[in-house]
Amino acid sequence: MKSILDLILYKHRRFKGQTYLKHHFPWSLIISIVFSIFLTNSYADFFICLAFFLTIDAVLAIAAWLYYPSDL
């Protein structure tokens, strides 16, 4: 079974050796913040919306990590 640390530091030749935290997460965070600002009207709603978007992104990253074999 793959560990959580492997997921965080995941490098894959198909994705040109990019890691999730270093290359993907910052863009996901910026985009989620922008969308959350425009979709909400209170601080609580902002953080709920932001958490929702980041959760979706994490689920998709985990799915890709599990789907693609590491030896392509």
C-alpha cells in the first residue's frame, strides 16, 4: 500500500517529474481562493467553499496517483 508521504512527494514520468505540493497545490489554492471570493458573501462560507474545492482537488490527485502505474 502506498503511503501518504509518497502521495505528497509523488513524482511521475508521465507528469514530467512534478510533485503535487510543489507544482500543483499552489495553483489549486490560488484558483480556489479566487472562485471562493466570488461565490461567497461571508467569511464562514468562504472557508467552507475553499475547503470544498481543495478537497475535490485532493481526491482527484489521489485518484490519479492510484490509477497510473509508476513504471510507465
